[in-house]
Amino acid sequence: MSNRLLKSTFVVGFFTLLSRISGFVRDMIFARMFGATAGMEAFLVAFKIPNFMRRLFAEGSFTQAFVPVLSEYKTKYSHKEMVDFIRNVAGTLGVILLLLTAFGMIFSSAWVLVFAPGFYGEPEKFHMASQMLSITFPYIFSIALTALAGSVMNCFSRFAVPAFTPVLLNASMIIFALNADYFSIPVYALAWGVFTAGFIQLAFQIPFLIKLKVLAWPKWGWHHLGVKKLMILMVPALFGASVAQISLLLDTIFASFLPTGSISWLYYADRLNQFPLGVFGVALSTVVLPHLSKHHANQDQSRYNGSLDWALRLVFLLALPAAVGLMCLSGPMLTSLFNYGQFNQHDVLETQKTLVAFSVGLFSFIMVKVLVSAFYSRQNMKTPVKIGVIALTSNMILNAILVLALIPYGLGHVGLAVATSISSFINGILLFYMLKKLNLYQALPGWLFFLMRIFIACAVMASILLYFQGAITEWFNYPFHDRISHLLMLIVMGGIAYFAVLVLLGMRRKHFIHHQ
């Protein structure tokens, strides 16, 4: 069981890695061509709103609720009944999404006013954001249906195709960005790249659904028992699975009142923070949710506990060094990837401060994804919701306190990142506490020495990275190829040091794989 899980996680992680690399290429082009200008910030808001809804509805509440119900149909019902459930979900979801898309396009100015109220005092930025949002809003329709298709394939252990699909978004946006001069307002090209990508991603999934024999014409099925159950599970899941995304959106609202550049600094810092979060966190939660759901449907608590224990160990094994590495190499990474063209040295330094604050919470961001899956696999939506509301409320309070405290020092954007990280830790701690309280998880033997080895290895890795990287001012003077080669050397050195120390301390495969 654990070998199959590990293989599936690395498959998803590999294709997610391709997506993140293509995303970095995309952002490097954005930084060079548009920098941290008003037009770029208008696009970031226009992209963030449908992208937020994608993470909240498609990857958040919908996926977390749909996968357990689909797993139940796949385990307990016939193939025909399962396909009928899928087509009813697709039809119902499609109609709701069409209405939401129309509403979003017609009232795009109102959406911008709600999510970036600070733009109202800057008419040009507000107008551009509103126009671009009317172009990008249909993305939520196509990408939510893409998430439906991906969730179906994940339940059949076909993880590669859904994991590769985001590469198509980055490819589309890169092509449109490189042809921005053909648009009367060049930055609008990015919005059209988002619009086009959504439908390409959806079309890409269809042949694979046909191969699985699960594709059927969508049908309105509001009264279908499975759809009703899905809707009931989705409502509370809106908060439980997506507290981090709501926190980031709140950051945008606060940042819209800060000086121009703040939204861009938050965006680029979040993009780097999302790299390990996507490769490790999303991959791990994507793979473990169907397995936990299957074990729960089969009432096999032993395998359920073993899968969850394995996932938690992998979080510590990969997320802690990733957070430490991101913190240590924040300056070199930002300089190597984005310090070109319109993205100057001041932008790098401000983004670095934000990235360090985000990286503090990286471990908890990843941990929350796994812990939430543990509840949702049991169709327990209420517990994550209650905890999510607590974390979200704490984030709002911390945003107000830290931004006001740090604005006099020009660090209001850093306060937003710190608040997001703290609220994520609150979310993770409470989720784990409830897992133990409800007796849903019992730690398997070996955790103490497992953690000691990881902490020592992380300390050694951090020491090596800080010693060999040099001052950030030196990186500003390096040409592009020297920056990249030096950065890659540091990453390889850090990785080798980390795993070498683990091996020297006696870490073996058996310490993080539980055999059933």
C-alpha cells in the first residue's frame, strides 16, 4: 500500500514540478515585461479573483467533497450508477458555473471594488482591473469542470494527466505575453491568455475520460441523491479546505490600500512559496484523499491510520527542509528569477522580506492540506469548518494589527504575510488536536527519533546554505547564467547535505513507510 502511495505521490509531484517550473518561466517574463507597475497589479487582481474561486470551489470545497462521494459510488455501486452520478454532477455544476460566470462578467467592477477597494482611488488601475476581470472570469467555468474531470481520474489512480494540465495554463499565458505588443493595451494579453487556457485545459481531459468509459452527456440533476449529498458536503467545505486561500485574498484587500508595488511583492513571494506547496502539499493531499476515502468506505481503520501516518511523516520529511531552504535562499532565488527589466533591486528586497514571512508558514500550509483530507475522507465537514473559521478570524485580526504596526516602517506587506503564516499554524494545530480528540489517528512507533534526525539535518543544511550564498548585493552584480548556476549549486548542495545527514544518523526507508 505505502509503496503505491509513494509512487503515486512522486508521479503527481513530478508533473506538478513541471507546472511550477513553467510557472516560473511565465513569472520571469511577467517581471521583465511588466514589473510591479499599475497595469500588472490590475491584472493580478483580475486573475486572483477567478483563481481564488478556482482554489476555493474547484480544488477546495468541490474536490474535497466530490472525491469521498465518488469513492463511495465506485466501491459500493455499479459502474453505470457511478457514471450517472458523474453526469448529474457535471450538468448541475455546469449550470451553476454559467450563472456565476455571467454574474461575474456583468458586475466585474463591483467584484474589483469588493476585493481591491483601494483601487477605487486610482481610476486607471480600477478601470483596467474591471475590464480584465470581465475577460478572465469565464476561467472559473472551464477550470471547475476541469477539476471535476481530474477528480474522476484521481479516483481511478490516474494522477499524471490532472497533474500535468496546469502546464497548459502557463504555456498559454507565456504565448500571449510574448505577443502582448499586438494588443492596444499590452497587459490585456495576459487576461486573454487566462481565458484561452481554461478551455484548452478542459478539452485536454476529455480523451482520457473516454478511455476510462466515464464520459457521458451532462444532465441537470439537482434532485439526484448523490448530488444532494455532494452539495451538503460542499457548503461547509468552502471554509475548511481553503482558509489559506481566503487569507491570501484578505491580504490583497489590505494590500490594495498600500503603496503601489505591494500586491506585486506579495504575488511573487507567494509564487515561490507555492512551489514546494504545490509539489509536496498538493501532490500528497491529491494522492492520499482517494486512499483515505477508500479505506473509510471499506471500514478499514488500520489501513486508514497507516496511510495518514505515512502522509504526516512525508510532510515532515519534505516540508521542513523546503521551508528552511526557501527562507535561506529567498534572496538568491528572487534575484535569479525576477531581477530583470522592470523588476528592480528594490522590488527584490521588498519581496524577499515577504517571502521569508511566507516560508515560516510553509510547513503548516502543507500540513493543513493533509489534515483536512483526513476529515473530508470521512465526510466530516463540520470540524474543519469550525476550525477554519477560527483561523480565518485570527488572520483578519492579525492583518489589522500587524499592518497598522508595520506601515510606519514601510513593511505593511510583510505584516500581511506574517499574519497568514500564523493563522495557518493555528489551523494546523487545531486540526491535529481534533484528530486526536476524536480518536481518528494514533501515531505509529518511531516518531521521536524520526523528528530528531530531521531537525538536525535541517540545521546542517541551513548552515551550509547561509555560509556559501554570500551577500545579496553580490547577486545583483552577477549575470544571468552565473546567478542560475550558483543558485542550482546551492540547491544541490543543500539537498545532498540534508539527505546525507539523515543517512548518517540512521534514517532508512522503514522510518517513514508503514507496511500493511
